[in-house]
Amino acid sequence: MKKSLLITFILVNSALFAQSGAKITFKDKDNTIDYGTVSKDTDSGIRKFEFTNTGDAPLIIKDVRSTCGCTVPSKPSGEIMPGKSDVITVKYNMNPGPIRKTITVESNAVNTEGGMVALKIKGEVIVKQEVNLLEKKKDSPLLVK
């Protein structure tokens, strides 16, 4: 009897603690934004991770860090109230080559381990090829041989 009472008490307390507090839920699948293949000349490198506080207490984003200086994240200021949404903005410097970066979000969310969430950006930045119209093309049908 004592064991079943103790187990019931532990389960009820666990359920209560797991449900109360701020919870962060991101809109993007797997917390990843795919830039795709983009050109440095035509893309600003700015993307937004939208999230909602699905908990029952104010959500506080304490810190947002990137794995390198080529990616600059900015966090919302102030508390995000339950049911409200906000964004974390990320600006990638658009250096040509593959994009594989991680942004770490630290918050008071109870639905993530230690309040930490990893966000990822991926894709590839290409250099747009310029076409010189004054150069003769070998395959041009207008060239006389």
C-alpha cells in the first residue's frame, strides 16, 4: 500500500512539474532553415526562426550564440508571454561555399534540456556568373566561320 501511494505521489508530482513553466516551440521542421542555393549578390543572408511560447509562464531568451563570427543572431528583448510568438533573426555573411552553422538558444524553457535549443542553417552560396556580352561565343550561331 505504501509503495503504490509513493509511486502515485511521484507520478503526480512529475506530471505537474513537467507541465508548468515556459515552453519554446519552433515553427521550422527540425529547427533548421535551408537557404537552398543562393547568390551572394541577390540574397541578404537574413533568415528568421519563428517560435511560440506554448507554456503557461513567460519565456525569457537569455542568450543566442553562433558557432562562428560569420553568423550573427539577434534575440528578442523582454519576455514572451504564453501563447505569443516572436523571432530570432540570423544574418549569415554570404561567403561563397556551403552553409552549415549552428545557433544555440538559451532560455528558461522547461521542455528542452537545460533550456538549450540548437537551431541550424544550411545551404550553399554561389558566385553569380557574369555574362560578358562583348565576348565572342564559340557556339554562337551569328559567328561566321
